[in-house]
Amino acid sequence: MARFRGVDKTEFLDQKMLRAPAIRLLEEAEIFCQRHFPLPGRIVPGRMERLDRPLIPPDAMREILVNAIIHRDYSNAGGSMALAIFDDRVEVWSVGRFPNGVSPRALSRTHISVLRNPLIAEVFHRSGLIEKWGRGTNRVIEMCRAHGIAPPEFEEVGPAVLVTFRVPVGMTARVTDQVGDQVTPHVTEHVTAHVTAQVTAHVRRLLEAASEPMSREALQMLLRLKHRQHFLRAYLWPLLKAGWLEMTLPEKPRSREQRYRTTEAGRRALEESRP
């Protein structure tokens, strides 16, 4: 699983490789999606609650992940399934070609259900995660259309099946001039524009929490991120350069007393991210 910067695999922001039982693989893949998908929301008029609108319907995303697990060709010892998240799309790969009688075009119509791994499929069926009638992809297409996004694209690429959701995950800024926790004061329109489009659930939580000054460690713990460099590169540095966060001690960037707080621009970004 990986979250890449931009629209290719030149650089990744987050990566996780995992060997685990099938159900655990599904759970970890869903957690990874939750971590990196934006979560737009709005306040319902007349009701004291926030209505979130997921990037991809959760049931549709789960169905595709389950299919990647249960239809993988496990006779290929070097094969695997993969989840790749880019700025403009989400890809799910699974080693193993479509079964005889099933084509990418057929998946949007009534088609036969061919189980490559019936024992694994039975486990997911008993768990209530799939049905046995070959309607999984049809349901995914219906859910996406009802949600207002394009249905996923199905294709064979070499010995693997690729499913692509073309959705605006969000732009990511390229930050290259940092040393330690320090960030240069120069803010360009290019970087600001790139970060503005990336109001993910994590960014929202961070900006909301930093309404009161917080340390780098506290903000990182808030997002439950283990790797300091990933937190700095993916969140802290870009938000500082965008002007959404500011240092309480800008003249002493490495001070142990350094704290970070949300700026007026950051508060506006939060408001503008709500439909």
C-alpha cells in the first residue's frame, strides 16, 4: 500500500507492506484509505451535526478490496495485491487474470460468478462481506453513480487485474528546502495552491487542534503517525509553507519550546473546504 506524491510513482509519502490473514489485509487497507482520503463535510442546517461525504462510497471501496483478495492468483508465489493512491486516482491491483468467460466489459452487466479461491470466498461470505451471486461489481457501479462519481475502470494489465477509481484525492506539495523541523519563511503561490487542494481528514484534525498552540510531538500523536519524517514532509512543512500553520517562536525554529498554531488563513481553509 502506498500514497504517492502527484500522479506517478516517482515519490511516495506513505508506504506499508504487510503479510497477514485475508481479513486483516482488508482491515489494514481500509485504514490506509481512511488515512489518506479527503473527507469533505458540511453542517446540516437546523441540526447540530456534521455530514461527511466520503471520497468513494466505503462499501464500494471495500467490495473492490475484497475482490482483489479473493480473486488473486495465489499459485503465483511472487504475486500480491496492491493499493496505490495518487492525487487523481486510486488503483487496486491483484495478480491473476480474469477467469474464462469474464471480461472487463462484462463486469458492468449480468455475468457469471467464477471463484478462483472458493475457501477464501467462503470465509468472506460467512463474515457478511460478500454475496455469491456475481453482483459485486454491479453494486459498486450503482453505488458510485448514486454517489456522483465515475464508476471504476476494470482492465487487465499483463498478468494482473487493475481497478481504477478516478477521483480527486487532492494535490500534494513538493517541499525540498527543509533542515530538521525548520522551514524557510519563503511561501510561493505554487506551493500554496498545491496544499490548498489537500484538505484531508488528517489536515482538518490538525488545523482544528492547533487552534491552541501545540508541539510537533503532540500534533504527530494526534494523527497517530509513527514516523517523524513522514509527518514533517507530508503535513507540518507544507502547512507552514502554505501559511496555514505558524511557529510561536519563528526566530528559534529548533527551540524545545516551539509550538505551532493555526493561522487565519488556515481557519479560512477549513471553512472553504466545507461544501
